[in-house]
Amino acid sequence: MINTWIYSADPNEYDVIRAFKDLGQLDWSMKSNADVNDIVYIYIGYEIKNIAIKTKVIEINPEEFIDDGDYVINIDRMDGDNCGDYIRLKMIDYFDQDKENLMTYELMRDNGLNGPIRGPIKLDNNEQLKGYIELSESKMIKNRIENLKVSDVLTNNQLMYTFKCSNSSGMRRAHKTNTLSIISDHTKALYEDRWIDGIFHYTGMGQVGHQSLDYAQNKVLYQSNDTDIKVYLFEVFEEGKYVFEGQVELYDEPYQEEQTDKNNDIRNVWVFPLKRCNENQDVVIKDNSYKKNKDKKEKKAKKLSDKELLEKAKRARKRSGTRNVNTVVYDRDEHVAELAKRRANGICQLCGQKAPFNNNKGEPYLETHHIEWLSRGGEDSIDNTVALCPNCHKRMHILDCNEDIKKLKKNMKRIVLINQ
Ligand SMILES: [Zn+2]
Ligand SMILES: [Zn+2]
């Protein structure tokens, strides 16, 4: 028989919330006869006064204790009555205090709690309170999903707590919330899921061999429009950061595509066209996380053999996807730029060669460049701006080489002298 308890914690002696969040498990001195698999709610007293954490007993008297000394706030307040027995508690949920928490002391007093919470309370002896807590919990879980906004970033734990799903795999079915969370992890994916004209083309489950529509969550997704299962989409561009893309639905029949699998064998995959249930919401990702991802993939492509590369290239999706990337642009002064070009008089300031071509207006084509990059704090000033041929400009950004920088600085001095 599984029992349910409330334990209380003093936030002034020990930072229990942070400890659970960081460590996931804690050893607790046992003042009740809790048993493995029992549920223990942690009530945080004093100025907080609500249940913040739900845990499960996973072990009685563990052989080695978890080191949680970093979380002690006031050792004097800790009661030294080591009663001998300890239980290991694993956090299975966290209830935010900032948002509407229904498990406050006041509300529990209105719903069956008949005194202050000091020692352990066995909820199984208080049906009213137990019922209230269970109802509150399911309301809070429902609210959490409803309150998610497109672009919200969740950790894996938050995702698990929100949807009550497992902590791994790309498609996570949760019966408790009747949801299917789909995760397109661009840091790991074998294949590139993409957005084309507002439709997300998502590759199903199965890393080796042909994929099947009958297989596990592929089937759940395939049938999702005919069931009441809600489907939610997340994309990952940086490890451990799950960007919420909203609730989605199957937009069209899944279709098949040839892709190489984990072992580089060619096989058929199923691609699910998904559409957001609420339109007009687009996620904007940071350009550096996008770039990092791209760089990683380019490195991977470089490592492929010629044969592997050809196989992958042949199976490219042909229609490229689009993405909103948030880029910071430097607002440069047009006078400084124009002056730099005029000063250069059609000659690249690095290689000393004539501009390689004239633009439509017949002017020699040069580009302005900041010797010390604006992104590194360089000034948008006459002294820091040069005009370069496109070749040399690329060279400055790709090689970023000291010799070139020195040369530019030297050439700049000459020009400044001539102009005086
Ligand atoms: Zn040049
Ligand atoms: Zn530049």
C-alpha cells in the first residue's frame, strides 16, 4: 500500500528548493514510517507557506548520504535529533510559488488541514485534505500547459514536469496529461526537420531500418487528429534548451522519404507535416545558437567519406526550410563609410589592387570594413574604417590574421598622412 505524506521544511535553515532542483534527490531524516514508493509532499514553512515539491521515497537508509552541505543556510537552526533512520526522496514535481499555487497553508486549512504543519502528516488519514491536494495538483498541471507561450524555453526537467512525460526520446507520450510532446533536436538529429511555409516537416521515430507508421509514437501521431491527444512541439538548438513551438496538429498525410540511417544504410522514413493550431506565432531564435548548430553540422559533413557524402547530398530535401533568426545589426554611420570608400579611390587597402569590378553605376566596387570589429567593441570612426575588395574583406573575416590587421593599420596611417 502506497501512503502519502506531507513533510515540512524550514527555508531559513536549509535551501530545500534549490537543493532538490540541483541534486534531484535528498536524504531526509525520517520521523514517520514512510516506505519505498510512498509519496512525500514537501511543505515549506515560514514566509513561503506552501507545498513546493512532490517527491517519492526511493530508498530507506541509503548506504552513502548525498552531499548537500552547500545548501545549509543556518546550521544552528537545524535540529540535531538524528533519529537514525533516513529516507531518500526523489523529486518528481516542483510547484512554482510565484504562479498561482493552490497548495498554500491558507487553502489547505480551508480544505481539511486541522493545525500547523510541523511533523509529518499522513494524508491517508485525512481524506478531505488528500482529495484537495490531488485536485489542486491536477489543476496546477493543467494550468502549466495552458500557460506555456510560444518561444518559452524549458529545461528537460521542466518539460517532464509540465507534461508528465519521460525524460528522453524524441516523441514522448504522457497518459496523465493525455499529450504527445514532439521534440526536434537539431543538435542530435540524423535528419533535418524543417519549416516550409508554416508547415513543420517532422521525421518520425526509428533510427535504424525502415520506419513504420505502426511503430510506437509514430502511430499515436498518425492518429492524433482522430483522438483527443494534444500534440505539442519543441525544437532544440542548444543542448538542454527546449524551445516551445506551440500546440500542433497533423496538417496532411505523412509521406515517405529516403534517408540514411544511423548505420548509413538507406531506408525509408515517414515525415509528418505539422501545423500550429494557433497561427501567427513564430519562434525567433538567437543567431549564435543557430550558427553554432550549423557549424557543428558542417564539421560533421566534412568527416563523411565521399560515398557517404554523395548519398546524403542526393537525398537532400531540395526545398530548403526557413527560420526566423534574431540578428543584431550595427547601425553604421554612412558618412564614415562613404569617406572610407572615397579615400580608397578604387584601390583595396589591403592588397593594393584595383576593385575587381564596377557596380551598375560604374563605380569601383569596394566594401567597408572595421579594422577592430564593431562586434568586438571597435569604433565606427574614420580611423577604424577601411575599404577593401570583396576578396580581402572575406579574408579579414575568415582568417582574422594579425599580419593583415597590422598591414591595414600601417596603410591607414599613410592615408591619413596624405589627406592632411
Ligand atoms: Zn584586396
Ligand atoms: Zn568587415
